[in-house]
Amino acid sequence: MPTKNSIVSEIFKGISFSTHETNLIENRIEKIELKKGDTLLKNNETVLHQYYVEEGCLRTYFIDQSGKEHTLQFAITDWWISDYTAFFSSTKAIMNIECIQDAKLYKISRESMENLFEEIPQLETFFRKKMERAFASFQKRILASLSQSAKERYLSFITSYPNIEQNVKNYHIASYLGITTESLSRIRKESIEN
């Protein structure tokens, strides 16, 4: 199990911190542990934190007016997760976050982040770059959803995220891809046959 000092190095890979800066960060992050099936965030709750996944797997999903779940994101080791629309706009959550594999997380509040940005400017660059990559990834996903067949989306998913498939139920993957579980089974069968 990493010490807080080593977890700071793990979370913020590639950044060297002074002892003082490491202490500032350690004092603003909090470790939490979740069990499979736990809910980290529910629709309409206030969103005060974002979470770094040290280990485990979580998913962010939206429930539409008919009650259907739409998986937006999975988060595995070394990923960040939150309802970012609510987190950055100080509004209520529109998403839910569920733990789908026992997880160890570190949470940080928006206020703590802003304070750290003032005290350690390289952290602002770190998070800006993370958000840029995430934004580009979401754009690619939207374009794939609009232009690719279900089979192409599935093949892209398993290529891009090979470690997620083993940890996630079929209906979560189907929800992420925007297809039924029956379609997912058919696509997998066709992929094996080819």
C-alpha cells in the first residue's frame, strides 16, 4: 500500500515536488474505499469532489426519462472520475457514479484544487492537460457514435480499453456502446468467427 508521499507521486506522475508542496497536496486529498455496488454519486446531489482511481473500476451513467441507463465513462487505475458538468459549474449532479469493482480512490475538492493551483502552478498545467485529453477523447467518442457501426464501436472499445472488458458486465459495455446486450453478444460471436 503506497504511503501518502508515494501516492502523490503516483497521482501526479512526471512532476517533482518539494517536501512542502507534497505536504500541501497530502493535506488536501483524502483516501476512500468503496465496495462493488457502492454508489459514489447520485443524480441531483451536490458535486464537491473529483476522484483519482488508485485501483478498482467505476462507471458514470445517466438515467433518461424512460429509466434507461446510458454509461458515459468507465474509470480504472490511474483515471479520474466525477460528474464534471456539475463539478465545474457548481450545479447538482446529472450523472450517477457506481463502483463496479472494489476500489481505492483519492478525492479532492474543487476549492482545494483551486488553492493548490495558486500554491503549485504546475498542478494547473497537469490538470489542464488531463482535461484537454479527456475532451479530445469525448469528441472522438461522439464522432464514433455518429459514424461507426456497432461492431466498429465495439472493436474500437476493446482495442482502446483492453483491461476494462474483463471487469465490466455485458450490459454496462452495451450501454456504453449504445446497443443492446443481444447485439453485443452477436457482435462478439461474429468477431470470434472471423
